[in-house]
Amino acid sequence: MNTRMRRAAVAVAATTMAVSLAACGSAKESGDKTSTESAKKGDDLKIGLLLPENVTARYEKFDKPIIEKKVSELTGGKAEVVYANARQDATLQAQQVDTMITGKVDALIVDAVDAKAIENSVKKAKDAGIPVVAFDRLAEGPIDAYTSFDNEEVGRVQGKALLEALGGAAKPTIVMMNGSITDPNAALFKKGAKSVLDGKVTYGKEYDTKEWKPENANANMEGAITALGKDKIAGVYSANDGMAGGIIQALKSAGLSKLPPVTGQDAELAGVQRIVSGEQFMSVYKPYPQEGVVAAEMAVALAKGEKLDTIATSKVDNAGTKGIATVLVPVVSLTKENIKETVIKDGIYTLDEICTAKYKAACTAAGLK
């Protein structure tokens, strides 16, 4: 049964008042529920897109336009993408889901602020006959599909790079700056990193950083420097680039003449520039175009009532749903040596964007011309 048929069934079972309210939920709609659904044909769809925050550059710079473009391509330009950003507020995101349901979207793509808190909203969407694609992090609830990167592999890539930068020293002391405990991906990054680092390093200090915020990572790092001593920190595992920026600022403010290696993730422009200048050792480049394309393909197929057999390559479970159709996109360790072959080749950034006046000399030294 496709989305429109499911929603028609829900409408028949609802009270007269609910049907009346549903009938006036969109400027595009007129008449009763049945006539509205009959009027929608082919690829004339509404896809809801809910992203978690706008501090990390990737969401609005890459994910949103990539998904919008692919949805348009798949539907001959007939589909509408309805967008909302939660600005790291789980309560706001729940309200945004309610708005999408009231607006009768045909499918939802959701990157949850809080994977557990979103569960009730996912159930509401399901009850309304709206399929949900979990994007980038696996949300709880009756999810229909999921696409992300291999998040344990992200952590392993970061851990391997940090060990490489540490040069084989015997159990050097590191600071481990993990992401937010509300994000299931953070636990997977940590698990993957520790599978590589355990037994090879000493964890001088370890933090779960509230809301992934750079300022919180900065404060945590200042605490670690005070507790351990600035010269006792051989390296820093940072789960993403935004936090790496806060960490590096704390290290510089402590007066370190030579910064220890710091990891990252997301290949943010500032992170890439820090890699070029030598302030940050590496990041994890996640090919956003691939992930966004898959999310769009899943959402459009589900909105049309189609199966995901030709899209999904594996299955995962969340706490309450088994066998969720899944695509995991591979990741790449981004260092000074492969910037040209990754973010520049894929059109994420141009040389001019990376090699501003401040970084021109460093770019020349790195062979970026």
C-alpha cells in the first residue's frame, strides 16, 4: 500500500473533525481528503527534510542542496522539498515534525537532534502513513530506511591516523574528546576509535562533549590542560572538526609552541585549512553527495509506495525496529597529502576557497596550486 492509500485509510478511520482539519492543511489542497489525494499524481510529491543544526557547515552547505537537487531530478522537477532546521533543539525538531505531518508530506528525511527523543515523533509520522528515512544518524522509532556512513569505521580511521601521527611512542597520553551522548553516532565513533587505540595509548582525560559545541570542547580542553599539564599531552582525539577548532584554540592559548596532533571529521573548510597549515593533523572526509543522493532516492521511492530492494545494500536494527533498509557510505582519511584527490576533486571546495591569503604560503608548501 503506497503512502497516499495508507493516508486515505487513516482519514476514513479518523473523526469527522480530524478529517475536516486535515482537509485544510495545505494551500495546495481543496475539497475533502479523498479528492485531494486523487488530485495528486505521479511525481507531484512533498518530501520533508529535517536537519539538526546549522553550526556544522555540512548540513546547509552540502546536504540540503544535494537532497533538493536529487529529489528534483527523480521527479522531473515536480516534487517540493519542505525544509526545517532544528538549531540543535530537540523540542523544536519535534514541533517541526508535527508541522510536516499537518502539512501532509509524503515522506520525511530526518537527521535527529536527539535520537531517542525523536521516537515519539517518528511514531506520529508512521501513524499518519508517512514513511521516515533516518539520515546520517539512526533514530529510534519505526524507521523505514536509514543512510549514513560506517560510523565505527570513522572512529577506526581517526584512531589509526592518530597512532600514525604519534609515531609509535609507548602508550603516549592523549585527551579523548567525544561527541554528544544524545547522538548514537558519537558512541559508534568512540567504539571504533577505541578498538584501535586501546592498549596503545593512555587516556589522560576523556569527555563526552555537550551538543558537539566547539566552545564546550574548548572548555573541556582547558580543563585537561590544567589537570595534565600542557607538555604532557601527546595527542588529541577529536570526534569532529568543529570541536577540533575549539581544542586547538585552547592549546594555542596555553602557549604550546608545537601543537600535538589533533583529529577531526566532516572536512569542514576551517578544518581543511587547519590541516593545510599544520594545526590539525587530519579529518574524515565523508562523501556527502553520495549520502544525500541515497536519502533522496529512499524518500522518493517510499513516498511512491515502492520497495527499497534496488537501493538498500544492508539492514540494521534500532531498539524497537528490526531489519531497517540501509545504505552505509564509505569514508576517507583526509590529510594534507590527499586534499586534491578528495574535497577538491569532488567539488566540495575550490582551491581559492581553501587557499585564501592567510593560507597561501601553506598551500604552496603543500603543493596546492
